[in-house]
Amino acid sequence: MNQNYEIIFYEDSKGHCPIDDFLDTLLPKVRAKVMKWLQMLEKDEIEHSEKLRQDFLREYQGGEVL
């Protein structure tokens, strides 16, 4: 399963996004690293979680989870 996902940052009713404020406080080099990690998380961690879920469901299909 090779899907792309999107991380959506929280915005309040006035459009304020706390993560944007945080990212703005970082040095450009550090901000670039954080954004790269977020991009990796969007794809790799979600894919990994889906594989673990599929394995769990296959392992305990119709059985009791102890």
C-alpha cells in the first residue's frame, strides 16, 4: 500500500496556527530539518502503522486478544 498522507496543522476559529508560530521561532536550518521530518512522518510512520494494524488483525482474526 503506497499512499501519501497529509499532516494538517490545527487552526483555531480565527485562523491562528500555533505550530506556525513555533516554526517561525526556529532558525532556517532547523526549520528545514523539522519540515523534512514531518514529511517523512506523513508517509513512513503512517505506512508502518497500517502494516502493524494489518498484522494485528491477521493474527487475531476472530480470536480473543489477551
